[in-house]
Amino acid sequence: MSTAPRPRPSRAVEAQEGVKELILRRGLVAGDPLPTESELMEELGISRNSVREALKALQAVGIVDIRHGFGMFVGRMSLAGLVDELAFHSRITLQGGMNNLAHLTEIRELLESSLVQRLIDLGDEADLSPAAEVIARMEAEALLGQVSPEIDRLFHDLLYRPVGNPLVSQLLGAFWDVFDQLRDHLGAPDESPADVARRHRDILDAVTAGDRTAAVKAVYAHFNGVRNRLARLGPKID
């Protein structure tokens, strides 16, 4: 039985793959300078337009960093494109009476439930003092009547740094950025600043005590406020 030949990738795709292969072949890493357009044309055997289209497409996904007046560099990993897509489609689902934000919240809760247990496994190797300092700042803010999103975000970032996985910070940051883009559509929180600070304190205290059950329970309780806000959302956004 004969099969139809597979279509050849377009010149634009071939050019993108060529640039990526060049980066790998030369062992370049994030921040390293790339060859000039002319050098890429010569090495890859493609036109200037193809090179420019390829670079523009690779810049959009973070593989290439074009700094006008300075040159082109290997990009640093970023989840900015994912954040924009998740935020946009989450807003669409809200308009349709669905709620992708609830699914994102569930994923983050599952992630953090595992992370607190990993911190407990690390024991004394995990330096929790930076997170404890942020909790003290959060409690001071709560006394003044408001816990800022920035201090909330910083707590989660510093708490999980001892795990030693840089993707954790990026993934949690992506979740934060999605909710930040949709903050105006989520309604006011129903937790008091004191409650917010206490829930974060409960997570830290449980991890410090090495109590897995309490730590997972504290993470779940922490997300109750978000779940309640999402449950109150109507099927439409003005």
C-alpha cells in the first residue's frame, strides 16, 4: 500500500530549525551572542527575509532575544507566552459560563501540596528563614489592614527555593501572572488580611514542624479564599 509523501516544511520553518540547530551545534547557552543576519544567511544558505522571519518567530517564543542596537542573543526561558494564552482563554471560558481558573487553582494546589512535603523531606537542609522574615512583614501589613499581592507572592517564591528547582519559581510565577491579569474580574476577597497572614503562617509552621498532614491541610485551606472568589463569579464578564 502506497503512502502519500510527507509535505516538506515551509522555508520559514526550515529557517527556524536551522537557527535552533546552530545554537545546539555551537553549544550556546542563554545570553550568548548569536551570529549576525549576514552570517546566518551564509551558514544556513537562506535569504535575508527568511532569516528575519525565523528570528522574529523564535523571538516570540523566547528562543532568541533581539536587543536593538546591541545584537541578537540566545533567549532565556520565559513562560510569558503561556501566561498570556492562559489568561486570555481563561477569560473566554468565564464568558462562556465555564471556569479554567478553577482548574489552574487545582493544579497549583497539587503542586504546592507536593512541594511542602519535599521541604519536610529536606529537613534542616531547607533554610526557611527568608520565608519566615516575609511572614513577619505580611503580619505587619495585615495589622495595617491589607496584605499586598507582592508580599504574598514573595512568600511562596522564597518558601520553595530550598527545593532547588528553578522551574518551580517560574511555574508559580506564571500562575500568579495569570491571576494578576484577571484580578479586576475576580471580585473582592472575602478573607480579612489577618486571615490571609494566618493561613500563610500555618503553612510555614507545619513545614517547620515536619508535619506532613498539617502542611497539606494548610495548603488546601490557603486556597479556600481563591475557590470562594471563583465560585461567586457569574457566567459573564462585562
